Amino acid sequence: MRIAMISEHASPMATLGSEDAGGQNVYVDEVSRRVAQLGYPVDVFTRREHPDQPPVCEWAPGVRVISLAAGRPEPIRKDQIWPHMAAFRDAAIAFVRADAAASLIHANFWMSGWAGCELKQRWQVPLVQIFHALGVVKRLHQGDADTSPNERPAVEQRILDESDWVIAQCPAEVDDLRTYYRADPARISVIPSGVNTRLFRPIPRGKARRLLGWPPDEPVVLYVGRLLPRKGIDNLIRTLPALAERITAPPRLVVVGGETATANLRDEPEMRRLHAIAVQTGVLDRVHFVGKRPGRELYRYYSAADVFVSTPWYEPYGLTPLEAMACGTPAVVAAVGGMQFTVLDGQTGFHVPPNAPEALAHRVAILLNDPSLRARFAVAARERVERHFSWAEVGRQVAELYGQILREGDGARERRGDGATGRQGKEAA
Ligand code: UDP
């Protein structure tokens, strides 16, 4: 019952000490560990990024990371990996021929999905796909700024045609799959991405503020995440004057994120743009750019803030509101993508339209003015994360899906009477 977890650009090994590891690295790491504990040992296939990377690494109990030679053994930007995927596929075939076979493929992102389709044909095993983000939707929102290869939408369509099952991270992704790819919802399960509830944990606000050297009583609104135009941080800065009118003490906006550990206006165009907007809006003294912080330190920021805000106009999923909620901080979010699903409007935070500073100011002020409401939201937020978004829960749901697909494949083979090697393609679904 070995699972081939394919993730060409995002290796779980990059989660170790690296500040660059994104959501997919963490997903592959956490899900692999959890399903291995539940009886599905995993081989994670990823692209070799360093010459000294061992071809096979015993990563965690029941989890090996297989580093395949495909392109130069050095980091390559993900949008430039596509030409190396045929070599990646061939290396996976050669590895499995010499080592252990897989019973099921779980592919991450469109390029590994392509490899998954190829390997499924070869190995005659079911394919489960999670996209993490969709090319057509990305192009729609980012236009020419999207550097994905042109083949991406067609490859995604092939994956939808050939895979046995698709994991969507949230209901909005199911809608996108139906609208833009005509995907069959009967073969899609919503299983969210999780959050590490031991790392992201609440500590008392006063203690968190002492650790960070923040004043004890100033109202603080927090943003955490990459500094990109689509994240709508400009909108948040423009909210500050309206917010100041609605509450007694002037609020501070703390912005965590960027390319370096200290705010670096010279090299970061988006930070420069935001700084200029703060100057124009007359709130520069109320905005604090912290710079990038490692994930293990972020609970302090989330716990120290009164309200977390994330108002992008495009966001496939959005991990930061979940992290804030895990730390007991209410989240005010744009009603887009996964955030409509993770944040419960009026219970663990509020939804607002994207690009609507007035509506945002109104909702943030309600929370800043009402400590007992914040306390209620804080409890509900942590509870919601523990119940639905812990990695243990996510891993349980993924393992259950594997079991269902493997059983259906077995049933289909038995009905056909073709033994253990029959095709498990669409029959499994
Ligand atoms: N993050 C971090 N340090 C920072 C800023 C962000 O570790 O200084 C992490 C954050 O905790 C989250 C991730 O980067 O896990 C951002 O994920 P999200 O889904 O919010 O946005 P994405 O970067 O995928 O667009």
C-alpha cells in the first residue's frame, strides 16, 4: 500500500529551517507523515535541487524522500521546471523499477499531475490530484504577470480527464474546477490544507507584546504574508484614517513579510509602493513594516495583535487567516477563495468585499471596540481550527480517501476477474 506522493518543486526537506518553504512543501510533509502513521507508507518524489542531496532519504517514520535527477541539481524557479518533467517522469519509472512499487499516486500541482497521468498509465494504479492553484484562474487574475508555461491549462484539463479523484482545498476551488474546466463534482472531495496547531498557538496578548517590545495597550491590526499587489495591503493602509475616527486610541498597522528580515525599501518595490501610499494617506507613523519572520516566531505576532486582516482580491486558499485563528485572533478577510470557507463570518471573524476600505474599517472597528466580542471570536476561532484544520484531521481524511479509492479499484478488478494487475482507471472512481 505504498503511496507515490509527487511534488516536483516542493520538497518536505525544504521545510527544515528554510524560510522559503511555501504551503505546498508543508502540505506534502504533513500529509505524508499522517497517512504513513495511518498505514500508508509514502515515497515523496521531488526534483533534486543540490548535488549533495541523497537520492533516497529516510525522512520520517514511513516516509522516504526520493530526489530525482531532472535538470541541473540546483534550485530552479517553478515556472521553469516544465521542460524537465519528462526526465523527472523517466527517473521516477527507473526508481520504482529498481525499488518499491506504488499502489496509488497522489500528485501535487499541475506538473506533478502531468507526471501522475504518465505514471498511472505505466503503473496501472489510481491517481489522486491536488492542484494547490489553478492555471486558468491565475491567468484570469494576474494576466501578463503570470509566468506559468502556456501548456498549463491544457495539462490541467488532461489531469481532470485522466485522474481518478481530485482533492479541492475549499468549495470555491470546486466552483472554479466546474466553471473553468467542466470538472465532474462527483469525483472531487473538499479536504482543506491544515495548520500546525502546536506551532500556531495562543499565548496571552500581554506576554506576546512584551516578547515583541510592543506597547501594552495600543490597538494593533496585523497583516502577515508576502508583499504582493494582489494581497490588497494598500487597501488596508487606506483604511487607517477611517478606522482612527471610529476608535478612541489611534490604531497601528503591523505588516509582517517581505524578502528580508528587516524592512528593505530599496530592494522591495511593493514595500516602496505601500510606503508611498502610507505617506499620501498621512498615516506613515501608524504603519510598521517588520520584514520577514520565520514561521516558528509568528505565533507571537498573531497573539499580540487585536485583529488580523487579509484582504486580497485573489487568493486560492490563504493560510494566514487560519494561522491567526489558531492563535486565537479574529480575522477580517476579503470574501474570496478559501477564506470564505475557513473564516466563519460573524463567528471567527468577518468577511468584507475586496477593495472596500469603508467596509473594512467598519468591521475592524467593531472588533477593536469590543474586547468581549474579540474574546468570543478567539475561542470559536481556535476551536474551529482544532476541529477541521489540524493536520491530524486532514491526514485522516486523505487516508480515508485513499482507502476508498483502493477498495473501489479492488472491487472493480474482482468484478472483471482480472487479478491484481488490472487497470484501475476510471473504474476506481
Ligand atoms: N510567512 C512566513 N513569514 C513571513 C510571512 C509569511 O513564514 O514573514 C508564511 C505564513 O505564515 C504562511 C505563508 O507564508 O504560512 C503564506 O501563505 P498564504 O497561503 O497566506 O499566502 P501565499 O504566500 O501562499 O500566497
